Amino acid sequence: MIEMHKKQIEWFKLKLGVSDYTVAWIGFIKGVALGLLIYHFFIS
């Protein structure tokens, strides 16, 4: 399972031509956006 995920990330990086650092930022931004949506719809 972990190896499959690593291969998917490598494919994504090669397809978009981005670095590990960029992938980390994309993950961070997605997490913040999801957190804000959950907060908006379920908490407030």
C-alpha cells in the first residue's frame, strides 16, 4: 500500500514537473482549505 502511494506521488511529480517541496505545500494548502470548509459548515 505504501509503495503504491509512493509511486503515485512520483508520477504526480513527474507529470507536473514539481519538487517534493511543492508537493508538501500542495498538501498543506489542501489541508487548510478542508479544515476551513469543515469549520464553516459544521462548527459555525
